[in-house]
Amino acid sequence: MTLEKHDLHHEFPEYHDEIHHLKMNDSHFSRLFTEYHEVDQEVHRIEQGVENTSDEYLETKKKERLLLKDKLLVIIKKSKETA
């Protein structure tokens, strides 16, 4: 099974520069970005079979990842509007 990449640069390639700028200059964005990356890595390990867990736990982590991605996208779009 081929697993999709869900890191922000793959999810939003059109915002590559904004993501980089915000990571370097916005501590709130940077914290959320780090949290997103950690959750994404955990989901990826579970999907690869490196870690065993329940389906419910995996679904919870996927929802957490989606919520973080939504929050990050709001910040990215606001940053783009004010630039």
C-alpha cells in the first residue's frame, strides 16, 4: 500500500514560502507546525505497521492532524492576505 505524504509542504505547495516565513517568525504557528508534524509522523508510523494500535486511536490521531492542519491553513491564509 502506498501511503500519501501529509506534511504541510506536500499538502499546500502553493504556500511554501509563507509556511517557511511563519515557521521562522511566528511562535504560535511554529508550535502548531511542530505539533502537526509530530502527529503526522505518528500516523505515518501506525499506517506503516511500525507501531500497533487500535483503529479508534488511529482515527483520533487523523482527526487531530486534520484539526491542526485547518488551524495552520487559517494562519497561512491570514498571513497571505496581510502581505
